[in-house]
Amino acid sequence: MPQTRSEPAYVPAATLEPFWVRALLIGIALAFLTLFLFVPLLSVFAEAFKKGWQAYLAAITEPDAVSAIKLTLLTAVIAVPLNLVFGIAASWCIAKFEFRGKSILLTLIDLPFSVSPVISGLIYVLLFGAQGWLGPWLAEHDIKILFAVPGIVLATIFVTFPFVARELIPLMQSQGSEEEEAALVLGASGFKTFWHVTLPNIKWGLLYGVILCNARAMGEFGAVSVVSGHIRSETNTIPLQVEILYNEYNFAAAFAVASLLALLALVTLALKSLIEWRLADAGAEQFQEHQS
């Protein structure tokens, strides 16, 4: 029998680019990252430690800085769990059920992404300010929202609530509801179904959304700046404290406090990469199970 010659394997056109084209593109990407990411990041730490360790420690342990750190942590501790509960509820509702107004709910979840944080802060001023809709009633009952911790927390919740939901919605939609339906048919309660079936399947995506939400909550500036009033040792978060120190030409202290946010960004990036790796492994395992 005549021997048949095997057809050459198809090679995508993108891999046939000349070496100099690939090297040029990689070089441009690295130059861009170096100029706009690595150099500013290194400059923050270089300026923070410019006057030595003692000056650095003095800047981050100064009473106003400590108060800003505590307020930032308190805001994150309140805002992130609330957004966690909202994100799970919203993603469960959107991914598992069909109902009228579903597209409207999705649009509302994305609203903070399209609205400037400063505008969202002004919305709270119009609601709770002295001349706002609820301002006279709040003043009459001696309730402080603006220029106090409640206003900062509300503004932070508004700008961060899409993160958890937006991570879980596509994940839950791709997983479907067959496993939950099987658990319910076998007699499991709704809570047991969620705890033993749904939550293990979404745990890495949930953690991913929580990390991004926490990073945004601790680094938020625009909305918090509008509603805080910039009261030293009372309503200044870390970003606001950095602004005040920089405006006072106290550059070493400003960069020292800013380095805390830079460290948070690096930790967030590391955790983000770890979770992406875990998600990729989980997806590969699920694919192998379906194949077998």
C-alpha cells in the first residue's frame, strides 16, 4: 500500500511573527511596567526610608497616623463583611433564578464602577448634609452621619459592593445549579445545601472578591474625602492622612504612611496570584472529572 505522508500540524499565525517583533512587543510592555509601576513603587519606599528607620517608625506611630490606621481598619472590618453577605446573596439570586428586573439588578451592581467616587460622596452629602433631604431630621435627633465614622463606612460600602458579586456571578453561572438541585432532592435543607455544596465550589472566587474589596476599601480616597470632613485623629483614613502630610510638605512622613498602602497592594497582588493559580487548578480538576 502506498505510504501516506502526515499533514503538517497547523500553527497559529500569531506564533509565526519574526523574533524581532516579539522582542519589541515584550520590550515595550516591560518598559511601560517599569516606568508606570516599578519606578513609582520603588520611589515610595525610597522616600519613606530616606531619613532612616527611626524617622519611618516615628511617622507611622505618630498619634494622627495611628488614628488613621485604626479608622481604616475599622471601616474595612465593617464594609467588607457586609459586601460579602450582599455579594453572595446577589450572585445566588442572579445565577440561580430567572425573574423580571434581573438586568436592572445587574446594572445597579455595576453602578459604582461607572460613577465617580467623588460623585458618590456628594450623593451622601445631599442625603445627610445639613441642607440635605434627611439633614434636618438627623440634626433634630442628634444623629451624625457626615463628618463621622458612619458616613465613611457608607461611602466605602457604596464604592466596594460590586467586587464580591462580580466575581461570584460568572462563577456560579458557569457551575449551574444541578448539584444544588440534587442535594435538595436528597433531602438537604437550604442552609446545608449552601454550606456543603455551593460554598466549597465558590470558595476561591469568594476569597478573590473579598481580597479585592478589602484593598479598595482601605485605599478609597474620593468618596471618603467628601464625607469625612478631614478632622485630624477622628475622620482621617490612611489616604487622607497621606494627603494632609504631603500638603504640609512633610514628605518623609507622607511617604512612610503611603508605604503601608503600597505594602497592602503588594500583599493583595500576591494573594490574587495565588488564588488565580488555585482557581486554574480547580478548573483543571473539574475538567478531568467531567472527562472521566
